[in-house]
Amino acid sequence: MFQNILHDLGGAALYGIVSICLFFLVFSISLIWAMTRRSGLLREIEQLPLVEDSPSLLTSAPSQHERVS
């Protein structure tokens, strides 16, 4: 039954197989990367959204929304 369905799809079955292989490849690489990282680096990355911007990164010029008196 599945052979008939895949045969009727023509070349579309190839796209499905390639996309599943790419998904598992990317997933496996990201899983291996996450497992081999130092825990300190991962703690740094997880805290990034909570860290306030440092003053050195801010521009000294007033933005267009601020009024200069």
C-alpha cells in the first residue's frame, strides 16, 4: 500500500526523505553541541535576556523621542 502511494507521488517522496534526514541531522548536531558545552557557558547564555544593557553600549546622543530643553 505505501509503495503505491510513494510511487504515485513521483519525485515528492525524495523531498520528504531529504527533509526528514536534514531535520534529524540538525537536531542531532544541536543535541551533541548542548551536551558537550561547559555548564558555565550555558548559565551565561540562559541569563542573557535578564542582563541589563551596560552604559558603554548606549549612545550618548538623545533619541528622537527625547526632548532636549
